[in-house]
Amino acid sequence: ERLRQIRAYYVSVVRDVDGCMFWMSMHMYALRNPDVRPRIAALLRSDRVATVEYVRRTFEELGIEPPFPPGVLALMLIAEAQGLTLSHMVEPEAITLEQAEQALGGYFDRLVGL
């Protein structure tokens, strides 16, 4: 049940256009402004570390061996969600919300063995 709840949240991130735009803007701002890059990198790192810890703790509590190290699994999930969300935002007629959600759900299911 817990993995299904996490899956539902993961699939829903494609609907968070504002959140995606915020994080993509942070990345782009850091690339254009090397003087603030270390501070933005630290912010992004703290978010990523929290996600890694959540993945680690979830699998530990469920007594399931993760299919990849938690750090790698978190990166895979984040990258897939960001890429599909950004692609859907730019070209919604080519990558529909339904397709993006189906892709995220299928990716999650394969990674965690649902």
C-alpha cells in the first residue's frame, strides 16, 4: 500500500507545472550566474539528499531490497519526472498529460517491482 501511495504522488508530479518551472529556473539561473551557483547547488543537493533518504527509509521500513542503491534510484526517478514534465509543458499536444502519467507510472512500477 505504501509503494502505491508513493507511486500516486510520483505520477502526479507531472501536473505540477509551477514546481517544475521553479526548479528548472533554479538550474538555469545557476548556469547563467556562476557566483550564486554554489548556493543553488547546495539547495538542490539538500532536496536530492532528502529524496534519497526517503527512498532508503521506505525500502528499509518495507523490508524490501531496493533494485538500485537509494541514491541511484532517487536520481532515476527525479530525472524521469523532470524530463517528462518539462517535455509535456513545452509540447503538450505531442506528450499528453495522460501519456506522461502512464510513462511515469510504468517507469516507477518497473523500478520498484510493482
